[in-house]
Amino acid sequence: MSRVPPAVAAVFFDAVGTLIHPEPPAGDAYALVGRRFGTRLDAAEIRRRFAAAFRDEELADVESGH
């Protein structure tokens, strides 16, 4: 069994869609939980908003040099 070299401080994985495929999809799970707390948004709207927020965050990371 090999060990991680001492110079390696961290290992990052792009999990969702690469290593993990959640079931139900995240937007559906968020909608289900959201309904428990009173949201009236359907899963399609939550998926749309989540995608927009994720896209905006990726853009902010690029703009800040990350």
C-alpha cells in the first residue's frame, strides 16, 4: 500500500457528477426538504436557481483568481 508523499498537503475531488451521482438529484432533495419548511418552489425552479447560483460562484472564483 502506497502512502501520500509528504509534499502533498491536500487532495481535492470534483464529487457531484464525477464521483457521486445523488439519488434523488440534489434539486429534488432540496425541494422535498424545502416543502417541509414552507417553500412553494417546485424542483425545476430550485434546480434552475441552484444552477444559476453555482454558475455565479464559479464566475466569482475566476474573477478573484481562484
